[in-house]
Amino acid sequence: MITFSKEQLKIPKMSRDVYLVTAGESEFRRAFPEKRQEELAIDALTMAAELIGTTPAKLKKFIHTCYYGYFADHFGDQLLGEAVIHDRLGLDPLGNVGIKTGGATGGSALWEAVKAVASGYSDCTLALGWERMDEVPTDEGNNYIACAADKDWETPMGHIYTGYYAVMAQRYWQIFGKSEPSFRETMAKIAVKNRGYAIHNPFAQGPMKITVKDVLESPIVAYPLRALDCCLMSVGSACCIVADKKTAYKLTDDPLLVHVGAGSHSLRVADRRDMQIPLLPHETKEQYADLGKRFPGGDRYPGFSGFLAARMACHYAYGMAGVKDPTKDLDFVELHDAFTISDIQSYEDVGIRPYGEGRTYVESGDCYVINPKTKKPGKLPANPSGGLIGCMHAVGATGLMQVCECGLHLWKKHADIHGSEARWRSFGKKKPRNWQDLTIKGAKRALAISHAGVGSHVTATIVERPEARLKGGK
Amino acid sequence: MAATKKTASKKFVEPRVKVVNGQYKVSGNFHRIIPNTPIYNEKNKLCGVTNPRELTHIHSYGGEAIFFESVPKGKLMGAQCVNPDCEFPGTIWIPFRSCCADCLTRNKPVDITKVAQETGTVHSFMVTERTGAFNTLEIPIKFINVEFTHPNIDTILMGYLSYGEPEIGMRVVPIFKKKNPTFTITDLSWVPLGTPKSKLPKDFSF
Ligand SMILES: [Zn+2]
């Protein structure tokens, strides 16, 4: 049984507070045959500047170091892509570094940017991420993604990452979903919700008005996962600007506090040894004593059904922010919905529901902006951006897009940005006639989860309005 | 352009590598030059170019080589921690690793073929029709994760089933590509306990 030391579990204590000053994102698409990567990065940085009423040139004068995230050199066929982007953004001779943690790359880039400010090295930093996934055909793209699995022990088997992932989904589906048609429908509801939310997001790649039946009848990718259960493959860019208090208030009168925690687990699921469930502040050991009885086969942790990295990232981030119970303390979340089933698994890892009971977050209606059962605001809406299933998964940008979207709600700019006719037009789209304002009214605190593959890296980012700071935060 | 054409039309010789005196000695063609082509949009405006290439990498198995060498010999090797001061002394690592992840001392290779034959059980599985480029396995691929019952083994090996339909809890036994081995993990496969020899894929045996 693996255990962790007190030193390893220490809640990080930053030397000073770090603020999210602004953020931006490009449009996301499956392909941009007539745009280079840096044009999309410039779109994201320009939006960040405009959001605080300045220009990119003026904003750049405050930036001291830069943290760039893109998942794979292979996709862009360019080593040291961070140097290309850094130059094209005109940020030389500032120190910069590339961050690579698979699907968690965006979150990890922000993690580094925040620590640089907290340490005092920099007063203002840029975290910017992107991915270019359109320059190889899909099967070669799948091979590249599979290269992020273990090259000797996994990749030669099919060169298909979905397969390595889907064995976890299968185990969760059979043990905790009990292979029930009702559980399958709950999974489908997530796809319907997130693709539906994407309809109102001008940046989104995959808006779709679909039904549970459509999801259940979409082609099987790896049973029980079907095509509409899976996230998008995207091209695009997103960024965040963070700063210390003094610099943040120089740039804007409305910065947000930001806390980032990070966790990891073995690259190969094969290597995950049995351990006790690390508890979050609102959980007790007793509540899991009979987990194996309620869900036969479910007593092995994290086994194939839990993501230890996500749990650890939340342990650190909740500790830093003073979050005791995520459902009570957070106003909404942007989760890494790579697949509908992994979304359900995440509800448990991040403590929105206890292990084994993730499905009830959807079934209760708590995860909706407007709970379809009560017609009232959902208790803790998830992925109003559309998430990875509806908005995008341009890997290195994803974690930053999520934080950008969280910021828009907390800054009360969400309706303006998402509802702007001009923005829809600038992307060559028509603002939908039935456009809805999905702003989470009165939101003070949000969580974004950035997650790599089968859970090798996960970051948890909490952004909050400074006046609503929780007691007990570090 | 003329030079490119000349190089491209040369006869391709299969790339080979030997280790001599601690150095790689290579022969044959490790890459092929293929001319690039322009990409236009429907208005005949240039958008970009293709960047073709074909190349061979060299890769060292290092301390794990014994695992990949043993599979075509019909042996499944684990790696055991022999450090008595380790937090978890005696751990058998499978997937094989050269050093113990807990204490970082060099592991000792141990034959766990019998454990696999007698206790291999499907922990989870997935059947998929989709593959990435360069796949060499038969479609659909039936991924399985194999659990072993042994006091020192706490990990669950990933593999693929070569016969029958997988289900959680199914007893499986290893099969080995003893003929024409690739010396990759695909030389190791699994079949349900009791599968007759006649049903094994070409070049594989128990
Ligand atoms: Zn050891």
C-alpha cells in the first residue's frame, strides 16, 4: 500500500498573492489551412489586451517572463516552437520556457507562470498555449497522440491512444456504472449539454443541437464510447496574463486571485499500485469503507477508475484557496471532458461527488447552468464554454481556454464577449437567433481542470474574486 | 531539384544497426527524400506545401532489453527489487523496469511465466476498430489488462487478446511470437485459458 509523507502532502504557500489580470483565446477549428500558428497566438494575446482596454504593444511592456505550452513538436513539425511564437509575438529578449505535459499543458504553463510571480522573479508573466493538429491526416495524428503513451510498452499496440484510455472507461462503466442503460444515458446527457452550450460560444468548434438518442446512435469508437462521447481535435490558441497585486491593479481595476495545484500519476496505467483514497477536506474514511460492497470490484484505488493526479491537484489547490467543499465553495467548473465517461470520473476525483456516485451530479441537474428539473440555476454548472466536447481540444491551449472562460464569468464580461455580433461575424459565423446568455450570475469562484491522457499530469486552477476570498486559504 | 530526383530514385537499402565497441554502426538508408508539393485553395491561391519524409530511428532498450529478448523464448520476465532496505522489499515490477521505482536500486530479472499462466486474469478490456498509422495488429484490436495473483505483484500489465472475446474476470494465458519475432511488446499476446493450439495466430505458441 503506497503512502505519502507529510512533506509531500504539504499545502503550497506562495510568497505573495498572484492575480489573473486578463486572458484571451482565438477561434477554434478543426483546421486553419490559411493561418499560421502565430496568427492564432496573436489573436489570443490581442483579445487579452482588449479585455482590459489596452493594446498588445502596451500590455507587452509589463510582461517579464513567458511560459509556452504545446503538447507535441510532432504536430507542428517544429522543434522549439516556443522560440518561433515568442519571436513572432515580439517578446525577445525576455526569458521564456516551453512546457509539455500532454493534455494538461495549458494548465501546467499557467502553473509555471503563477509560480514565477509568486516567487518574485517576475511581476507579470504570460502563459500562452496552442496546438496545430490539422497538418497530418487523422490516423497519423492518432499515432502522434499514441506516442505520448509508453513507446515500448503501449504505443506499438495499435498506435491508438483512445484504446489505452478506453480500458479505464470500460472498468468504470462495468463497476460503477454497472453497465446500466440508465448510466449510458447519463453519459450521453453530458455530450448533449456540452455541445448545446457550444452553440452560444462564438469561439467553439463543435456546436450541435443533439439528443440523447443521437449520442446513443452515433458510431462506436470503443464500446461503450461513441463518436459523440468524444472530444474534438482542434487548432487554436489561448493565453492568460498573471501579475502581483501592484502590477495587476496597474493594468486593471478588476483582477482575480489565482491558485494552481498540480498532481501526477504513472504514464502507464499498468504501473498504478493499490493505495488508500487520499481524502479531500469534506470527505471521511468511513464513507469509503464499504465502496467495494456497494460496487463489487470497486475497492481498488485508484485502479482503472480514479485519477490520482486530479485528486492530488485538488488537494493542493483547495488547500491554497481554502476550499472545503467544492460544491458549496465553487460557483461553476470547467472540467476536462475528454470523454463523457472521464467527465463523470472527474466529478469524483475533484470531490464534487464521492467516489462511485459521479453520475448523480448529472442526474440531479446540478451540473447545468439551468437545472432542467427545477428550472432554477444549477447548483454547480459544468463547462458552460462547451468544454472539450463542444468548444475545443487544441491540447496546449485547452487549460488556458478554460481559465479564460472562467475569468469572463467572474469579470461579468461573458455575455458581452460571447454575445458580440461583431465577434461572430469576424469568425465568419452568424450569431444564432436563439443565442443564450450562459453567464453564471454572481459567480465569485471557479475551478478549471487540465488533464493529460490517462492521468499522468493534472492541474487544478481556482480563480476567485478577491473580495470573496475564503478563510483558511494560504 | 535535379539532385533531389537523383537521390530519390536510388535503390532503397533497408536500414540496419549493429553495436560495435560501444558505438552504433549503421548501414543502409535511414531516410528517403520525397519531393514536396504545393497546396492551393479553390481559388488557386497558394496556402502551403507538403513536407514528406520517411526516416528510421534507433532506440536502446537499455536495462529492459532482457524482457524483449525473453519473449520470443517463451518467457515473461518481471523485475524484482532485491534491496532488503526498500520500503516495499521484494516488489516484482511488471511492466519490467531496470530499477525499483521506490528505492532506485537495480532490479533482478525474474521469470514470472508460470505466475502468468496460472493466475492471469482480465482486469479490464476494450475492443476497437480504430487504429493509428503504423498499426501492425489485426483489427479489431482487443486490448486487455492482465492482473496476476502474487504477493509481490501489484501492477496490471497491458496486452492484447488474440482469440475469443474478452470480458472482465476471464482467465487468460500468455502466448509468444517465437517465429519471426519483432522484439517489441507485440510479440507477447494472450488467449483465454483452454484455447487449443490450432487457434493461435501465425508464428505464436504457448
Ligand atoms: Zn526497492
